[in-house]
Amino acid sequence: MHLLLEFIRPHGWLALITMLLVNGVLCYRFGGRTLFVTIPIVGIAYGLLDAAWIRAEMAKPDRDGQPDQDAVYFIGVILRCVFAAAMLFGSFVTAVLLSNAIHARNRKPMTKDGG
């Protein structure tokens, strides 16, 4: 649970819920090809947001001359993007299964005469 909170804390619940809802709606509407667009977009967005967050953290006066930890922060950004991609994939699977279930319910059964 701590890891999940560390993932969410920098940008907040609103960004996470918005990301999942937008991905779910797009995947429901346009199918699987949307996933290949949303994952890079979210990865770039998280990379930019994390870079701004890291710059703000590094600029704080209470850093007390700690050495620059670019590699550690970079690994954190990569892990956060991987975690976001896993959540987007879960949202994608849910949306596609829901779409298939709704479309299956709306299809008319075939009659003997083919109509």
C-alpha cells in the first residue's frame, strides 16, 4: 500500500482517476488501438510532471548539500511510468471486456432464415 501511495502522492488522486477514466472511455469507444496512444502520452506527461516535481524538491533550501541523485530520481520516474502503464492496461482490459459484453447483449440472435 505504501508503494501505491508513493506513486499517487506527487500528482494526486485527481490526476490518477482522470487518467484511468479517459483511458477507459477511449478504449471503450475506439478499441485496442487506443492503448498504444495513451501509454506514451501518459509516460511523457508523468515524465514532465516528475521532472518539475524533482526540480522543485532539489531547489528547496533544506537539501543541506546532499549530492545530486539524478539516477535515483530517474529510476523513480521509470518505475512510476511502468506502474502507470500497468494501470492503463488494467483499465484497457476492463473497458474492452465491458464493450464486448454490452455489444453482445445488443446483438439480435440469428433466426433460422438468416435474418
